[in-house]
Amino acid sequence: MTALRTILRPLLRARSQLSAAPAPSSFRCLSSTSRPQDWYTPPPIVHESVGGGWHSYDIFSRLLKAHLSPHSERIVCLNGPVHDGLSAVIVAQLLFLEAENPERPINLYINSPGGSVTAGLAIYDTMNYIQAPVSTICIGQAASMGSLLLAGGAKGRRYALPHSSIMLHQPSGGFSGQASDIAIHAKEILRVRERLNMIYQKHLTKQHTLDEIEKIMERDLFMGAETALEMGIVDEILTARKPPGDAEEGNGERK
């Protein structure tokens, strides 16, 4: 019986953690079409000869490292829902690349349904805080908080691939408790919504008033790359890459 309890204890603990509800005061900016992933694909490992020896990297670390080639792109990949753990990793990578070279651009590839507002804003603030310009490239989807990060890239360096999907909407959240506490959290989510609207207004190349942005964000607004280009969320639709040493990005339709 003691051995059975020893085996079951970690399983029951993991089950309770999975079933635990999210923090009631957290605000989300997440596409309703997203689904939790029930599989895990280990990143491939690449091996390279460096300085007479062999170095091994997972593929994301290899894309990140800039000193291995004069044409390395300093790529950071944002894949999946935005949460505190992913945000910490993205922020650390941005700071690392800036420390290596504060003038060379950083390329942030985004394929995300959105997620935590605070985690996303941590990435957004770091993108604007560092000296290195951050190019944003949408592959797959940039929904909700993902679309804000896409729009928040350096001016003239925001891209989408032809079949990308972009979605805008207002943040959502929930709270239970005393009436006075509910009122406090309702006021806070309205403040967050206004802040997000101001960020979109700042970065959209097509000028909109705050009232217009609020109407746009009222419900889920899905669009393709062409509409995102017309709206000013991206600056160019990429269709093909140029050879290394040419322009940093590929050929495409530019606004």
C-alpha cells in the first residue's frame, strides 16, 4: 500500500495542477479559435564545426546566434500562446542580441494565438526599450496579443507572409469576489483596453482616432495579409527571400 501511494502521489499532484483555474485577476488577449496543444515536438539538433571542434545546438538556438556567420539573421521565434514563461525567454533573447550588437536588426517571427496581456506587453516594451531595431514577421497567425506585437515592430520592418491570418480584438478577463473588488477589476480591464487601443493607434500607418480603434476592437476582427497591409498593421507582404548579402528581407508587396 505504501508503494502504491508513492506511485500515485505525483500523478494526483499533476492532475490537480492541470485542473487548477487560472489566476482570477489575469487579463487575456487570446484567439477563441486556439486550442491547447496535446503533443510536443522536440526541436531538431544541428551540428557545426566551429574553431576546429564540433558544437551542437537546438535549431532555435542556432537561429538566434549571430556570430557564426556574417549573414546570420538573429532570429527569435515566438510560437504558441503568450504566457509569462515564453515572455521571459523572448525578453532574454532580445536583451542578449542587443548586447552582442545594438545596431544590427533582430527578426521576431510570430505564430501565436495571443495570450496574457501583461506577458505580451513585457515583450512589447522590451522591443521598444532596446536599441536594435526589431523586425516582426507573421507566419501562420498573429492573433490578439500576437497582432499587437506584429504591429509594434520597427517602422518599415513589419512583414506578413501571403497566407498569414491576423486578428484584433479587445482583452477579456474574469474575477469573482466582493462587489467592490469586482468594480476595481472592471475599472482595471477598461484601463488596459484603452492602453492597448493607444498602442494600436500609435503603430498603424493608416491614421485612426481612438473611437475608430475602439469600434474596430469591439469584436473579433479576422483579416488576411492584404487587409493587414491596407490597414497599416504590416508594411510589406513577403513572397520570396533574397540571397544572403542582399536586402535583409524578401521581395513582396510594400505599402
